[in-house]
Amino acid sequence: MSPPPPSRFTWRTLFARSQTALFVVGGDRKLRYANPAWEQLTGKPLSAVRGSKLSAVRKSASPFAPPPE
């Protein structure tokens, strides 16, 4: 009996179809992937910013708290 054919489903396919802006950052804080919704939101094509290092995001005590002044 032969194994089933490999699935053509990938996370990139799922992300590309999403209406929500999504992006993937590597352990070195460099942008690895962003979906078309992210490109539209930021106005920047992924090809121009892929590999850019992202700055750290400040964490607050509560995710709903306003940012520190």
C-alpha cells in the first residue's frame, strides 16, 4: 500500500487568504513573512522589507492598558 500524497496545504497558503494582517518574525527579530493584508495595512511590499530587523515592542502589565507616556 502506498502512502497518501503529500498535502498541498501550508501555513503560507492559510495566511495569504486571511483578511487579518499577519506576519512572521524569526528568532533574530527579522521579518520573515507578511501576508497581503499586512502589505495593504502598512503600504509596504514584503519584497522591500523582508529581512528587516524589527524593534522591540514594550510590554505593559495589561494588554489593554494605554502605552506609557
